[in-house]
Amino acid sequence: MENSDSLILQVAIDTPLRRVFDYLPPPVTATPAGVADPPRPQPGIRVRIPFGHSTKLGVVVAVTDRSDVPRAKLRRAYELIDHEPLFDPVGFDLLRWAADYYHHPIGEVFAAALPVALRAGRSAQAHPVEWEPTALGLAETGSPSDRRAPHQRALLAHLQAHGPRPTAELVAVFDAAIVRAAATRGWIRERPRSTLPAGVPPGAAPRLRSSPIELSEAQRLAVAAIVESAGRFAVHLLHGVTGSGKTEVYLRAIATLIGARGQALVLVPEISLTPQLVERFQDRFDSAPAILHSGLAAGERLEAWRRARSGEARIVIGTRSAVFAPLPWLALIIVDEEHDPSYKQHEGFRYSARDLAVMRAQRANVGIVLGSATPSLESLENATQGRYRKLTLPERPGAARAARMHLVDLRRHAVDHGFSQPAIAAISTHLAAGAQVIVFQNRRGYAPTLYCAACGWVATCAHCDARLTLHRHPAGLRCHHCGAQRAPASHCEACGRDLHPVGHGTERIEETLVRLFPGHAIARLDRDTVATRGAIDALLARVRRGDARILVGTQMLTKGHDFPEIGLVVILDADQGLFATDYRAAERLAQTIIQVAGRAGRGARPGEVLIQTEFPDHPLLRLLIDAGYEAFATQALAERREARWPPFARLALLRADAKDPARVDAFLHAAARLGHATPGAAGGVVLLGPASALIARRADRHRAHLLIEAENRSTLQRFLGEWLPRVENLPAPHGLRWSLDVDPLEVD
Ligand code: ADP
Ligand code: ZN
């Protein structure tokens, strides 16, 4: 190897700065005695470095021989941590590409991709068995007069005396917390035991257990099309109505495509809400998939990540950030419910896991399946343009039939606490016939408004431009935007008269159901009833066993649940989304209606769906009910084209907030001026705003944004590349935060 001292490491560090940092490689003496094969400087490995007055971990993104910083000023890294890059080459390139595309600080991008345990310095190797002192640790033992952290020092001395020791021994002699603390300090590290195997992954090829299910013709064609594209990039848009057996298609395609040496990545919107999908993968394959999601303990997540990287896990199922999992033998990607908004990260590094999955498949030259009963409009447009290949599952297999949908005109029927007479009658009929019933209301709490009929006073949040929601259990007025709480008032603050709850949240709907249908057990699914993973599992199990006869809930109900005994779905209020200002509101409403409706009639029992509305003639609703999702989507796409919204334009949103509205305004105006003066803006870019956010004040911060609209992706990228560095150089007013959102889901 060349003299590593001429090398410079470009390191991505978890800071909000949009740059990499240059370091000299660690001194050769940083290699502890007894390690025969020290780590080499190379892209993709972690490195421990001095940063300001602290020590941080970073990821080497490039190794070069030049730097803009004079050599004498460069600091030296303390130690290299990994023997091999953490990521497979495609996964590594994807991260660098994503930092560019989303114009996000690269250190934060790498941090988002790594399990917490790896950010804290744990080993990336599967099944590490031994610990050894690091260079930092050895330096510490050289200053025995220091009396801080005596237990960790004792641990260091133990390792120095006895050589690398297994975890079990250290935990027994010292304590797991002490081992962890010493590792976090960077005094000890796990000793790599093996290197990444070349060629074939070590995990056995998972086999699909035989099943009585015989594929329908449409399923068979879909599997064949996916399998046929083996070894090259192809996007399959699998549009299958709810309950049409998409999961079965995934299982068979995976079984065939991963064969003797491949890996499959399966992305799902939310694992806790759909334990069934994971169970089906576990039941049907003879080897366990690795599961990656944010609800895991740090150790479990690290273990799943290591199994993905080592190839022991041949199937990896995960949420959003699993798109960054290391998969050296990737052969197929599945994105289930590709339309789901939770694929988009809403803060920090605002990426779309669905879009990045497509990019990853392209770079890895593998197929990808985007599955949904309600595909996003951009994916449908991509299919129309021939970029995606559309596969359709038009009906449910076996005896199950799509549920019939009816609109109930709320103006023509008496309404009892949110329930129209036809809805009450239908619920009675279905319950009497032994079916289960779902009631959908996308509002949690008891009532969204507390109101004084005498003077018009309304309970509002002291910190937000928003009303407080009344809750009964536990009782209180809560702000759903900032979390503020106060005791429920019974008298008007303005005139002292009685206050009235107005509108219906799920709590109140449940109360009404108890009164209307006594003797029928009710389960409520919203963020207040299922705060923990265990609570979700217990509640879903109650519904599946049939112990609960009525299930009332919010958006959480839309997530792919498969309950065969649901006969009726009632959507209490379709109107919330009808007149919303956001360009995507209609699409969301249609997806919500179709997804909730899709919970009915999944077994042998025919299903029925009632949708309550005050606008039964609304063209969007009519089209959706009479002609179906695809007809709706065609119409909605035509409107988007007309209005030049995505996918017929590309957006980015510069958001800013501060306690002082004048600062937000000044900053965004300055950014807009820079934008108009940016050469890229001359062709095909329009800046709109600044405009206030829908909730202009949240948690005492004033929020506004500037919308950038470009005719296509490359125009937008060119503009952002020129403009953003100038925005960064604007003098940042005190206390102001800003962020850029490329391809925002909401213009707010
Ligand atoms: P989706 O994912 O499209 O909503 P699922 O894959 O959950 O649908 O399938 C719905 C139900 O239909 C499941 O219980 C599944 O076992 C069953 N199923 C799938 N394919 C078939 C088939 N070809 N024949 C009979 N039942 C099937
Ligand atoms: Zn608030």
C-alpha cells in the first residue's frame, strides 16, 4: 500500500453543515497490538475524529490526496473503525446521490441511514465476540493519575492484561452498562472476527413452504412479468384492488428471484399496524426475514442490520429507512402500499423512501415492484408514459367480492351524533347477521371544538393558531399541533356561560356507539388507545378473534388490515378532504376512502360501504364511487396537468420559522430576491411566495414558506444547486430555522 500519510480522508459528520470535513489518517500507532490486519482508509468506513472540542464518529466518503485546507492545519483522525465499507457499493452511492438530490447535509444523511448503535461505534460485523482496547483507550491507561470513570478504567486494564475478551465475560465481571459506556467513549471496540464473504451469501436460500393457495390468472401473469425482468432494472406498478392477493405475488416473485444467492428488500409503511404481513413472510418462508423499523431496541436493530449486510438474512422487511440497509446481493425490491405518505420523512432529511427505492433498483440493475390498491398519481403517470410497467389484479380471489359503495346524503337524513339513520340501520343489520363493522372518523379525541353558543368564543391554543381538542379520557383540552394541555373548561372565558363540545372525534363516536348498540363490544384504534406496540397487537388480536364487534378508528384503519369478518364500513365524514386547499388533498381523500372501504368483504361475507357526505353530487366523489379509483385518477391527473402541479412540474419548498414573524418574512424575502437573481431562474423556474403556513403559528413559532416550481427535475436541480449555497450564506436572523424540502408531499 502507498504511504497512507499522503492521503486525506473526506469525512461526513453528523452536523447541519452542507459539507464534508478533511482529516489526515490516524497515526499508524493507533493500531492496537495484536491486531494483525489493521483497517485501511477507504470510502464507506467509520472513523473516529476530533471535532471542535469533542470526539465524533464520521463516515469516510472519499479518500483523496488534496485538500483546500493547508496540510499543517488538518487534524488527524484518532482511528479507523471498520475493516470493510459499511455499505454495499450501490447503497453507498445511493446515499451520496440522495444528499445531492435533496440538498441535505451529507453527515445527517449518513446518520439517518445508520442504526443508532453503529453511530455510537458498535461493530458492524455479525456476531462479534470479543472486545479490545482502542488507541484512545490505550492512551487513557497511560495516564493512571486520572481518576474519572474508575470502572471503565478497570475494564481497560483487564483487557490490557488478558487480551481481547468475549462480551459475556466482560458483562459478568463488570456490567453491561460499563462495557457500553467504555465503547461509547471510544476506549474499547468489538474485535472483528471475520471479513465479508465474497460470492455467495452465507444464509441458506429461503424456500417457500407449499400452500393451498392456487394463484389466479392475473396473479400468475404478474409473478411471471416480475420474474421475467430478473437481472435488469424494471419498475412494475402492481395495481391490485384491496384484498386481491398482492402479498401472494410478492412471496412467489421473491422466492423465485432470490434463488441461490439473492436478497430481497420489502418496504412497508408501518410495521406495527400490519403485523400480518410480517407474519405471512415468517410463516411462508423457511428462514426468518430480518425486520428493520424504528420501534426496535437499538441492539435488535443492529442485529437485523448486520444480518442484512452479512447476507445471513436473505429477506429484509422494513419501514422507510430500511431503503438504506446494506444488501450486497440485492435482487428485488418490493414497496408495498407505495402511495402511503409515511414513505416520506417529514423532518430532518426529508427523503422519499419510495423514490429512493426506485433509484436504488436502477443503480443495482434489479426489478422493483410498487404495489397498491390506490397507486399515487405520479406512479400512474409514469406507467402511462411507459416508464413503469403496469400489472393489474382486477378482483379478489375466491368468494370475496369488492364491497358495494353508497353515498348517504347527510342533508336528507336525521343525524344522531354523527350517525345518519341509514348508517344506524345498516350497522344494526350487519351486527344482527353476525358481521363486524368498521366506523371511520379521521379525528381523535372527543370533540374538535369547545364553543360558547352565547358569545361565539372558542377554546384555542395559546401557542398555535389552532383550536383545542376536547378529550374525555383522560379529561383535558389538548392541542394536536404542539401538544399543549389544559384542564377542560366548563364555562366560557369571555361571558361565563356554558360551553358545548362541537363535532365528533373517535372518543365521542365510541360513546355514541355504546349508547346505540348496547351489548356489542367496541374497539377504538387511534393514537390515544394504541400508544405502544403491545397495545396495537392486543387490539388487532381482539378484532381478529371477533371479541370486538365494532371497530372505530382514524387513518390507522386504512393500513392494509385483513379482517375477514368485516361486513360493513361506515365513513362518517367524507367532506373534510373535499375542499382542502392542498393540491394533493383530493388524491389523499380518494385513497383513504378506497383503502378504508377495502376492509369490508374480504372473506366469504359480501361487503358494504356507506359514505356520509353533505355533497353527494360532488364530481370527485361521484366519479370515485361510480367509476372507481382509476377513473378518478385519470380525471385528477388531467386537472394537475392543467394547473401545472406534479407530476407535470417539480416542486421544492423552503420553509422557515421563528418566534418573530418579521424575521421569517425578511429571511424568505431575501431568499426570494436571491432566487430571482439566480441565472437558473431565468428558464423554467417560478418562485411563489413567501406565504404563511396553513397554521401560521405553531408552538409559538411563526411559519412561512417559499415555493419553487420548475418545469422538470433537472431544471429544479440546476436552480437549487445555484441558489441554495447563496441562501446558506444569508446572515441567519437569530432564532430562525429553515429547511429545504425537495418533492414536498404538502405545500404547507
Ligand atoms: P392484498 O395484499 O392485495 O390486500 P392479500 O394478499 O392480503 O391482498 O390477500 C387477501 C386474502 O386473499 C388473503 O387472505 C390471501 O391469503 C388470500 N388469497 C390471495 N391469493 C389467493 C388465491 N389465489 N386464492 C385464494 N385466496 C387467495
Ligand atoms: Zn398548540
